[in-house]
Amino acid sequence: MIKINNAEELANKIDHTNLNNLSKKEDIDYLVKKANEYKFYSVVVSPYYVKYTKEILKDSPTKLVTVAGFPLGFTTPKAKKKEAKIAIKDGIDELDMVVNIQALKARDYYTVAEEIEKVKNVCGEKVLKVIIEAELLNNEEIVKVSEIIANSGADYIKTSTGMSGLSPKISDIISIQKTAPQMKIKASGGIKDIKTAMRLISLGVDRIGTSSGDLIVEEYKRISEKH
């Protein structure tokens, strides 16, 4: 069981996220402000806001993350590779790519493996997280895609885009861990409170993706002060 000793340790596990389609520059400013204030590990923004965010992060240790194939995942390997190239050129530190769920459902495992390998080759030493949208998969599919990702060179398996609003299932996390114990895991989707975040971290999740990072850390501080 992983233990969190203070608010800074908790914040360092959080990818503070704004992928709202209606976000404006002032929303990104606020995201970065909170990331700097709480010392979150990273901020996650849309490809459109990467250059802007890079500029306002220039004096900050906070990492910059964007997405590819987001949110449905059914673009071609060639398209995702191009997205990755642009994102890296624009200055990202990490990339969260949605797996081709249609290909996975069709048992077209070659395409699933091909796209991950192509994108990881572009990313090189930069971190690649592969989003599997676990809430749309049965256990057999979670096991299979975890196997593919583990053999592809990617760095993380990420549970969800967060579009469904559902929080990660413990059973899905355990399935990923049993299938690919060497892989790091990023849990995301509907993580809005400290209870959910701590439950996932205690399971061994390495990173938490949430748009509620500030609220989670503040809740942690309030609980800590009572003890």
C-alpha cells in the first residue's frame, strides 16, 4: 500500500486537467496558477492550448501534457503519429493518447499495437500514456489491451478520457496490474474527492488525472488538520 505523507506528495501525483471544449485563455491561466500554487505534477490541456500554456509555464517546474486521438480514439495510426509530432514540436513533456477502441473491439490487435508503437517512436524519451477507456471494455478486453500496451514501449496505461464521468473501478485497476505489473497506471475519470483519490493511490496508481486537483488537495489538508 502506498502512503501519502503530506499535501505536496499528493499534489505531485496529480495531472491537473482542463480539456473542456469551451475553455478560454483565462481558464488555462487559472489552471496554471493552481498548478503552481499546489505544485501539481503537470497540467493537461488541448493541443490548441499547448503553445500558449508552454509560454506561461516557462518559469515553472510543472510538466506540460496534451492528448492525441482524443476523445474517441478512432483516428488512424498515421494521424496519431502526426498529432504526436506536432505536440512535441510545440513543447509538451508527456502525451496521453486514446487507443483505437473500435480496432480493439474488432480484435484488430495489429492496428492497436501499430499505432502505439508509431506514437512511442515519435515520443522517444517523452512519456506516453495510452488511454484505454476501461469503462467501455469487458475484462477480457482490458487484459488484452494491457498486454499490447506493455509490449509496445509505452510508459503508462491510463484508465479513461474522463468523458463518461465514471470513476475507475478497483477491479479494472487490479486487472491491469495483474496483466502488466511493470506498467505505471494513471487513473482518471470522475475523480473529484480525496476518498476516491486516496483509494486509487493506495492500490498503487502512479498518477491521478483530474480537473478537481485543487479541491482534492484542500480536502486532504482539512482532514489532516483534524488529526
